[in-house]
Amino acid sequence: MAASHNKETEKQRWDRNFADLLQELRVAQTGVQILFAFLLTLPFSNGFPKATEFQKDVYIVALISAAFATAMIISPVAFHRALFRQGRKPELVRYAHRMASGGLGFMLVSMVSSVLLITDYVLDWKWAVPLTVITGLWFLSLWAILPFAHRNWGEDEEDAEANESADRDS
């Protein structure tokens, strides 16, 4: 896999990076849209008037962060439209990466806030808070800690392949 990446031109690399990023955004966009749709309908449900002031405040945090996540995750499309056929793929990829990262951050806030809202509504706060903390830590583990801890996966294999290739050539 690394060998094929070494043969690609810079333009091909930016195109590949952009295509990869778009695939990731499609997954994130679906998740945030489902969450956002749920949050948009929640105030119209029969049980919402029974929500406490705290729950309504948490709801607003969840709703606004879902809206921000939606805007950031979809924004690369608008940016791409503005830069279409201008040969500025590197700018687009860098911008889209920042928007995707920020969107995931807001999505995390929205997901955890939604869990707090629902668990506080159906359980005693003594259960709601720990379950929400566990949920937040789970998301952070999967979305931040694990990926950053394993950023160098495969580099040793790529170095070994490059050394073997160099040895064969000499």
C-alpha cells in the first residue's frame, strides 16, 4: 500500500486525501443529522413540558452543538463549490480537515449532552452523571485517545519495506 502512495503525484495525493475525507464526512454527517433531527423534534413530544430547567438547559447545549456540528461537517461542500476548478485542492483538504475535526468535537458535545438529558430524565441524577461521564470517556477513547495513540501504525512496516526494496536494488 505504501509503495503505491510513493508513486503518486502531489495532485493525486491531494485528490486521494480529499476523497478519503469525503468518505469520513459522509459517515459523520449521517450520525449528526439523525441526532439533530431527534433533538429538533424533542420539544414537540408529550413529555418535554415535564423536563426540569436543568434538562432544558442541557437540551439547548445538545441542540446548538448538533447544529454547529452539522454546519462544520457540511461546510467542506460549500467550500468545494466556491473553489471548484481553481486548482486549490490543498487548501480545500486542509480546510475540510479542520472543519471535520471541529464538527466531531461539537458532535461529541451533542452526543454526551443528549445522553445526560435522557439519563437525567429517566433516572436519578446519581445514575445519570456517572453514565454520562462513562459515555463521554468512551467517545473520547474511541475518537481521540486511540487514534492519537496509534498515529504511527504501519510506519515500522513501511520502513522495513523501504529497506528491503533498497537492499534488493543494491
